Amino acid sequence: MSFILNNRDQCVPIYVPNGDSFFPNGTCMNVPRSVPALDGYCNTPTGSRQQVNKITSYIDGSNVYGSSAAELIKLRDPNFPEYMAVSLGKNLPPNNDTSACTLTVQGESCSIAGDSRVNVVPSLGSYHTLFVQEHNRIVNLLKGLGWTDSEELFQEARKINIAQIQQITYNEFLSWFLTREVMNQNSLLITGGRTSYFTGYDSTINTDIANDFGIAYRIGHSWITNQMQLHTDFPETSDINDPDVKNIENAYLNPHMLYMRGRTGASRMLKWMTETKCPRTDRFVEDGARNKLFLKNGVSFDLAALNINRGRDHGIPPYWKYRTNLCGETLADPSSWTSLTWHDNITIELLKSVYQ
């Protein structure tokens, strides 16, 4: 697998047309193809090309504990293995690979966590920090109840932490995103009248993440804000040369905000996020992600364009086919603009402007 990951020479570049409102003429975004995957039996696939999923497909706290035993060993405290490793100020442990992020202040470091995307934006780093600290908090609670064995402490704290993540995902996040009515209709709620659960493991069930979900869940990119901010009760104490509010293009791959205000950036950012509404769930992507993704030396990417290009890379069928195959609806192959009955008029006019 490492050979495949390190030797990707197949690209699906995005050529920006002349006259673009943001990118200069002649711009080409370099987009490597997703890593091809072997089939479920580790054979070279003979059918449709599939892609590698580097993280587990279960809601199992892999962002905290990693997706392999080897990763987990690196993330546990070597001296007190019941705990997850942390650095000064209970922040995430440092990553010795300095290419994992962009360091702008001496003495700071990239972070290491269960998911390699931990350094993409400070908000992600804050989430990772939260659940690592939660694991360690649970360990301390169990010790107070008389637990002493290091491995038992670790595994029990891990189990409780994962259960909390599942609870948040299904009963809080999905209940808001899909609505409780939809959750009830599809028996997705894990509380509220349900009395039985499957607690075993069935190796015959394919739990791979479907490309259908992978492309649809990019709707989350419409929630990205243009700015990152640290909450503070005393904004007047903010350093004018290092403000608590930063444009997101200045925060990509830069962990500095987590080190601010005496290394309390993670908790301050989490508090800011709990008090701040994200953009609406829609087809729009904020400028900081649409035009200024990973901005460096005047070069950046367009996240919306990358999403569309990734869909082509993965061979994603048209929307109407998903509606027909997954939802049981009968939608004919659109033969004219007027047949796009599931789109509003504004969207149809926008599609007309970019398709011949």
C-alpha cells in the first residue's frame, strides 16, 4: 500500500479558463487521482475502479485512536499506557514530520492524531484535542472508582469515548441534519423506544463506505466559514499583531492558533464554534474554501471544483440516477432543461451558463 500511496502519477488536472474572476490566466490545479483499491479479497479488481479509504468505515473514534494497531501504539502514552499521549497544556503530541503542516512560529509543532487531517485547520485540531482529553478524563474517573489495570483502564475509557461519539453523531448531529422524523422513519435513532441492538460482528456484511455517501457528504464543505476565531472574555487583551480572528486561508495547515493565549487555543476555538452558526447547508462554498484553499505563495485551490473533479475521478453517476436507484423514484434521463424538475429555476439558469 505504501508503494501505491507514494507513487501516484495519474492526474486529472483542472485547467482554469481565461477570464476567471479569481485565478489568473493559465492556472492549472494539479489533482492526483485517488489511490485505487484492491477488492475485498485483496485481489486486483476486474470490475469498476474503487478507491482506498485510509480510515475505518465504522464510527469507532478512529480520529482519536487511529485506524490500525500500529497507529494506536504511537498515540498512547508510552509511560502510562492507560492514557492517550499529550503534550504541554494537554494539547496533541507533536509530529516529528515537519512537512505535515506549515510552521510559522518557533517552538510550535505539527500535531499527530488518529486522523492525518488533524493539521488541515485549527478547528479540526480542536476536535481531535477534545476527544483525546476526554479519553484521559474518563481514565481518571475510572481510577477514582478503583480501577487499576492499565490495559483495562485504556479499553474501558476507549469504549465509553466511542459510545459518546456515536451518541453525538446519531442523536444530536444527524437528528439536526436529517431531522428526527427522517431518523425515526429509517430506524436510525439509538434511543427513544428502541429496545434491542446488534452487539456482535458479522463478517459477511460489507461495511465499506460507498462512493454515494462520499460524494454526498461533501455538503459539509458548505459549512466552512471564512474565518477562524478564538473565544475570549477579554477581547481587548488580544495582541494587535496576533489577533484572535484570522482569515481561514491564513490558518490552513498552520497550528499556530492552537498555541495562542498560553496554549489554550483549542478550548477557546471550541467555545467559539459552539456559539457561532456555520453557513447554511446549500450549494454555496465560502470564498476562503472556494478560491483560497491551501493558499501559499499566491497559489491556491478551489474546493468546489476539486469536489466535482473528484466525482469524475471516482466515476460518480448523474444525480438523477442516484435518485432512481437509491430512493426508488422514477426519474427519466433529462432530455431538456425543463425536465430538471428537482432543481429550482435559478439553479437551472446557472447550469445553462456552464454547460453547452
